[in-house]
Amino acid sequence: MGAVRSTEFVLTHAEDVWVYDDAGRRYLDATASLWCVNVGHGRQAIADAVHAQMSKLATYQTFGDFTNEPAQALTSRLAALAPVPGAKIFLVSGGGDAIDTAAKLSREYFVRSGTPERTVLIGRTHAYHGTHGFGTSLAGIPANRMAAPFIPDVVTVAHDDAEALDKEIEHLGAERVAAFLAEPVIGAGGVIPPPPGYLERAREVCTKHGVLFVADSVICGFGRLGSWFGVERFGIEPDMIVFAKGVTSGYLPLGGLVVHERVAEPFWAPGAAPFRHGATYSGHPAACAAAMANMDIMESEGLLERAKALESELFA
């Protein structure tokens, strides 16, 4: 923080792939802010959608039976696009919130399934899952762990060895393990693609042991791997998918969780107690309106297909 005390990098405006500072200098935004401005800066259609929604209903909570039209439209759209059957969508404020939701839901799923002893969460070396309690505890980047683990029953395995995952589950006892969390492509830990066959084998290992597979697609979703959620290109079917960032291209904070129908079932069964988890801004109507406009741009301009087409050129 000492450097910030004497130096501030003040941005004033942005357009397309360019950002400008308070001295009028222009910079190429090669990182798309923090890997989130997937459709570029200055998209008037998104600003207009947010303005229109805030002029009607700026905000309201979505607890219990409460919802709003943009949240309904967005969740229906995401569920239809998700690469899991019968998907349910849980909206939150960002990626860290979504990871905490996935972790809590994983443990609660086994409580409701009659095996509450399944509490262990497994992450990977080099992994980044946000800065909340669960995400920090699951961090595979040593500098990000600080005083972690803040949450008990969290372990880490090698990021590139699915057999190490299998052995760790057997060592812990599968009857104790709730979920395995993995970024399809590791982001903050070094931009590391998985070895060929790794994710497919990790999915097999989780299925064999009855462990939930949670894909953290916060960074690599919404076009970065040429698909909506990133996992599609590997042909795997996760039990949950965490998303954020590119869902609105960062124009407003929004994140969420895609839940497989099998995992959702105990929570939707007749007489099931509510999953007492949520936030003031979950399903925020203006943020959902931004997401809808953002996805419209991606579809109308063929940006997912363009990402696939450019991949070979970037690797050349």
C-alpha cells in the first residue's frame, strides 16, 4: 500500500479497448480491467438498458417469493444455455459471493441427503477463488492465503494431476468429501490451461466417489473460451458452475451459480426448508438488465464464435 500513497493511476473514461487517464494518455486495456470487460468499454446499449431499468425499478430484494422481471428473464436465459440438465440459477453480487454460495450449498446438499459428515472441500494449487472466507481458504496461491484457512476441512491438490485428486479423496475417505472446485483454465494463478484429459478425468474421479464437481468459470466464462460457461469445450457436465465478471462485462456487479437438477432436488422437494443464504443485492434488477443487454451483444455480434476463430491466430 505504500506505493499507492505516493502514486495514483486515475482513469477518466474508456472506449472500446482503450482507457484514458487524467493526463489524457491512452492505454490499451489488454486485461479488460480484471478480465471482465468482454464486450469492450462504452457500450451504449448496456448503459441504456440499465438507465431504463433504474427508471422503473432500481432495486429490490429477491428473498423468498420476491423477484423482478430482469432477474426472471436472465435466470431463464442462463438455465437454457447452461451445459447441465434442469439447471437452477442462484444470483449473487459477484464471483466471491458465488464461490461462498457453492461451498455452502455443497455441504448443505449432503446434510439434506443424509450424509452431513461430507464437509471437506478440495481446491488446487495455483487456484484463485476470490477473497471471501471460502475462496481464501481454497486459494492455491500462497500469497493469497494470508491467515487461512479461515474455514475448516479445506485441502489442496496438484492442479495438473487428476490421479492426485483420486488419491487424496481415498486418503481422506470419500465419505468425508463434499466437493472439488476447479477453474477450467486457471486464471490469476498463471493462466494455465488444463493438461489434455485432465478435467475429463477429474470429473470421472468425482463421479466415482460421489463428490460434487464445481467449475469456477468466473474468469473463463462468457466467451473467453468460445462458449458461455467455458466448460463446454471440455465436454464435461459439472454439478455446479460459478459465474460472474463477463456476465455483465463488468458494467455492474453480478455473479451467480448454475446448479444441476440432481443437486437442486433436495432443496426443491415438497416441504423442504429454505436455503437460508442470500444477499441484499442478489438478483439486482439493474445488474440483470445489464447482463441481458451484454448477452444480446455477444449473440448479435457473434463474439463467442469470434473468440474461437481468433484462438488459432493468438497461438500462432
